[in-house]
Amino acid sequence: MASESGDDQQLKLYSYWRSTCSFRVRIALNLKGLKYEYKAVNLLKGEQFSPEFTKLNPIGYVPVLVDGDIVVADSFAILIYLEDKYPQHPLLPQDLQKKAINYQAANIVSSSIQPLQNLAILKYIEEKVSPEEKLEWAKVHIGKGFAALEELLNNYAGRYATGDEVFLADLFLAPQLYAAIGRFHVDMAQFPLLARLHEAYSKIPEFLDALPENQPDAPSS
């Protein structure tokens, strides 16, 4: 659904190919069938701190969504905005208990896992402690979050995180699982439910299209 150019009315997503936060939003846009212009922001080159970008998001994080005159930063805020404006393929169930579980699972990823493995944190640990320690740091905090998710979802999971339909929790889990396995080499043997969900996500076209390596700014090799 992404393109590298578009008209002024098209949705624009400022994204970085490897960002799990951007990955979440790409999945949502795909599920809702929304076309968007992909605006690459190279985090390694510090483009997120440029005057142009910080005008859109003062804290200098991706993703940012531009919808006409509306600018929304932060993946959670973007997903709720998309849910409110574009109701096709709902990201939240009607059942209040399941809706709460979706919020809780999403928040475990967005608050208790992802911030502790982001680029700035890992770079700081690499410089202040050691390159080896940054990987262990990430694995410890991912493991803690995964253990909580494994227990939380045990009574709710079906084909996906909270039943047989894809909802908000899945949009947060899929990118985190992808990064944990491929980038941080987390042993998933201790997380059988999450490992099964990871396998299920690998068969959904909208998830596959949103994969980091399928983005316009992904390295060619």
C-alpha cells in the first residue's frame, strides 16, 4: 500500500524501515486498505532531529502520520486516530474485556519492552558499558515482557492474540516478535504461545507487506 510519491491529499507516513513502532502503523494502514506515501526518515543519520521533522514531532521519534491538515505522532495515537476516522477492519473488539486485554497487551509492548530496546538506549549502553551488554540488556527486558504477555494472553488467544480476528494487540506483538527473534536472537522455546502467534502473523499478506525488508528505505543487501 506504500508509495514513494503521492498527491497532497494522500496520507503520508514518516517511517524508518527497522522501526517497530512504524511497523505497527504500516500493518494498520494495510489492514484498513489505506494508500499512503512513504516518507523515509533515516534514524542512523539523525534525520529525526532535523528542523523539518521536529516541527512534525518535537520529540524526534517516528512514526508520524499526516492526514491532510492533521498531524499525529506516536504509534499508539496514530492507531487510535486511524480507528476513529477509518472504521473499516476494526482494530478493537466490541467485547469490553477483550478490548481491555488488547490495550493491556499493546501497552506492555509499547511501554515495558520497546522503549528499553530503542536505538538511543542501546547506543547509550554500548558507549557507557559495552557492545556485548547492549544485547543482553535488550534480551532481559524483552524476556520479562514476553513472560507477562504469555500469561496475559493464555486465556484469550485463539488463532491470534485475543481470538480468531486480528486486533490491536497483534499489531504490537508482530513487530516486537519479529525484532526479538531476528535482531535480538531471543530463544522462543520458553514462549510457545508467542512463537505460535509469530508463525500465524507470517501468513498474513498485510503483515508481510509491512515487514522492514519490504520498505522503500530498507538496505538492498
